[in-house]
Amino acid sequence: MDALFSDRIRDVPRSFIREILKVTMDRQMISFAGGLPNRQFFPVQQLQKACERVFAVRGGDCLQYSNSEGLIELRRYIARRYKTVQGISLDPDQILITNGSQQALDLIAKATLNDGDPVIIEEPGYLGAIQALSLYRPAFLPVAVDDEGIDVQGLANAINSRPKMMYTVPNFQNPSGISYSQEVRKQVAGLVAGSGCLLIEDDPYGALRFKGTPVDSFFHFLPGQTILLGSFSKIVVPGFRLGWVAAPETILEKLLVAKQASDLHTCNFTQYVILEYLHNNDIDGHIKTICDAYGNQCRAMIDAIEREFPADVHCTRPEGGMFLWGKLPEPVSSLALFDKAVERKVVFVPGEPFYTRKVRTSAFRLNFSCVDESVINDGIARLAEAIRSLQLDQR
Ligand SMILES: Cc1ncc(COP(=O)(O)O)c(C=O)c1O
């Protein structure tokens, strides 16, 4: 049977997180494992109204085949928002609407990577990117991230291998929650400039800042080399699968070919609906509501960690997004902690799947967007118990 499958699909495992999520079906289980936006903030009624209006105004047109680039009105909206929020000037023709930013990753890899091409990736890095890029069989060059961003010396070494691209989530990274400081961004841009390496800036969480001040996109430093990925998943709804890629026109042309070959175009109807929603609702007010809630939940989680966890457990202090990253003192394995945690009916994601190489790590990801404060307190207390039990076993 194995002979049926391509080398590229045989080598890529199923998403570990999707496997973990099966455990969370148990109603007693407290889950810090998910990566979901909080459904409490899905604007269901507003989207229902938008659907009705789109049907009333557009009739069958909104159900017809459409162009591959995506609705021009939606691309204009995105370009305007880049200008007003980040001061980035883009032509709408530099934007391609995709089935979530996840599809953009696949299209970029399809259009640029040959087997064995070097690709810089953060370590730990976004699991979905590891999976999407792995299908095109690159040679990953993992570079560590710490509280300030990527390790600049490690990046300098990796650049010497002439990578085709660097994939980064510089704002509230998944899985660690960290953001690159302005200084690290400048240094990264200095290293990447003129190297022939594309910089893929994946930014699904940038709008979800609940603390601190915004930092410049890599586009400001490297406009000709940066590809921007964006998404409506975390600020409106993920189920519409609406994201985008913005790139220099010569690159976008190739992404368009990959898009046409893949699925012709992104769903026409949902593009009209989101546009209608965006025109008739206060998106900034909506984002602020989400940020306030996630900020409170993040604070509650950090407070509970400081109260409950042994003092030698390190955790990141995100200023936005949906995740934080814990680390037990070595050499305890987060997989061993996972088993202890499941016994106490609490789950998280162990660190291992966020690495492109086989590692044993004591790090783990905690999600705070989908759990309210009382559940956070209970779950962190259970997790603290699991940590203490594991540490006792190790003695
Ligand atoms: C860093 C990162 N990139 C991309 C995605 C995929 O987002 P989308 O729903 O736009 O495909 C996610 C989803 O969790 C993510 O965390």
C-alpha cells in the first residue's frame, strides 16, 4: 500500500494537535490545548444580516464562479487597512485572497521550493507552517527564538546557507506568544537584505495586541523581499476560511498560477459577506472587545502560574495573541507531563511538534483565548499538581 503514496506525503505526519484535540472531547477535561479563537466573539447576527443582504442585492451573482485574485472591493479594503493601521502602501493588485493564510503558505511553497531548498524557520515554530512547507521537502534551518525574537547570531549563520525563504510570525508567535522587538527586527532586516531570501511575515495575531505598543512590520525595512500573510480568522471568524497574501507583483503572478491550479478561486459568497460585514460594522470596536477579553484571560493565566507553579518554571509574557509558552527546568519531558496532566483532566500541547527535528523538550504551549478566568484558575492548579508529581517521580 505504501507504494501508492508520494514520498512527499509519506514523510509528513498527521497534525499532532488534531490528535490531542480528541482527548478534549471528555467534558470534564480543561483544555489549554486548542488554538481556536473564542466563539463567544463570532458576530453571528451581524454575519446573518450580511448574508441576507448579499443574497438580496447580488442574487445568483454571488454564487457564480469568480476571478482567482479575489473580489477587487475586498482587496481594496485590505490595502486601505494596511495603509491606515500600519502605514504600508500596497496596490490591491498585490493582494491575492486565499482560503485562510494556511493556503497562502501552501501556494508560496508550491511556487518557490524545490526539494532540499534551505528554509529558515523559527524554533519553536508554527506547526501548520512546518506541515505545509514539509510537503515540498525543504531543508529546514531552525533558528531559536527567545523573549526578544529570533536569535540574531543563529540567523546570521543560517543566512550563510543561502536560504530561499525565512518564515516568521513576528507578532505574538504561535506557539510561544513572543514578539520581535524593534531592535531585533532591524537586525533581521539587515541580515536578510540583499541575500536573495524571501521573508514570509505571517501575521494572524498582530491586531490582537492587548498590551504595549505596535512594532514595525518587516515590510517597512524590506518592501521588495517581504511577503505578508493576513487573515480574518482571528478577528472575525475562522470558518469562512478567508485570508490573503500580499507580495511584490512578480511573485504574486506565480502565486496566482498556483492558486488557479489548486482551487480556481476562494469562495465568492463568503468574500461578499465579509465585505458587507466590514462596511456595516465597527471592526475596530470588535477587535478591541476581543483584545480586552484575551488580555484579561492572559493576565489571569500568568497570575495563576505565578501563584501555583514551582518557581523554576519559566513562562513567556505575551502582549497579545492567544498563547503562552511554559518551560520546565530540564531534563523533564513535556510529553511525560502531558500524561500526568491528562490523569488530572487538563491538557496542553507538548512542545515537541513545534520543532522540525526530533527533540525532547520540557516546553509546552498554553492557550488562553477559549477559557474564562475561573476555568483558568482551576486548570493551572491541576497542571501545577501534575508538575509537582512529575518532579517527585524524577527524584
Ligand atoms: C501563525 C499562524 N499562521 C496561520 C494560521 C492559519 O490561519 P488561517 O485560519 O488564516 O488559515 C494560524 C492558525 O492558527 C497560525 O497560528
